[in-house]
Amino acid sequence: MEDQSVPTMTCTRPNGHPVLAPAVQHGTATASCRAEMLEALFAALPQPLCVFDDQREMLFANPASANLVGYRVEQLVGDYEWLLLPSDTPGWRRFLRDTHGGSASRAAFFRLRLRHRSGDWLWVRAAASAFTVGRAYLTAVTWQDCSGGLCEDPRTIFTGA
């Protein structure tokens, strides 16, 4: 059985004391520490999750997303479009661009095919939410495997067409 424990936090304040969760709520944690805590939270999620920048580069992938497609996390970060079915790529790019459009946080859905390490194609449903961190515009995308027919209702899926 895979270890699902939350990673240990190593953040410390400049005085050497560890940063605890309430410190983040009160803004006393450093930016790098807050980023480390957010990454640890995302990594512990059982739902496949990736974070993309406004140039469509994958900045972060959690272990669940790597397991979904059969690769290691470090193989997914950066240029990931090799995972997409080529005919899905233009729609995916529009989906990410449109998710970033506007200043308010938005949620959107898209269905596409991802290449599993085995060579099989997985139908996945992507749910995205745009947000900002400082001046960076980011999109968090969660994936749901629809290969078994879980996402067949056309009323709930935008395919970019």
C-alpha cells in the first residue's frame, strides 16, 4: 500500500523557529515557506493535480497525476504536450487560455485524451481553476479518468469545439 502521509514541513522563520499553520494565516511565514506548504498540500492530495503557468508550462504535478499516466512526476513537469493526443492539443491550448481570461477566479471543464506510459490513450476530464500568486497567473487542473465511461454525459463536458 502506498504511503499517503502528509510530507513533513521544514520551513523555519529567520529566527530558526518552525513555521506552523497559524503563522501562514497571519502572514508571518515567508513566501518560499508558503510555497513549500502549498506544494506539500498538493502532493498529499489523492486527486491528480497539476499547476500550469500562463505560457502553458506545467510547473507542478502531484504523485497522483503521475500515477494516472504511469510516469514519474519529474517526467511531467515542463513541456507536457507530448502526452496529449495531437488532435486535442489546439482545444487544450484554447481551454487554458480561456481559463486565464478575465481577472476573477474561474472554473472550467474540458475532456481530452492523455497517453499512458503503456501506450494506451486515457479519456480524462480536466477541471481547471485560474488564480494568481503575486504577479503570476496560474491554473490548477485536476484530472478524472473517464476511460471507464464516467464522463460520458455531453451536457457536462466542454470539448473546446
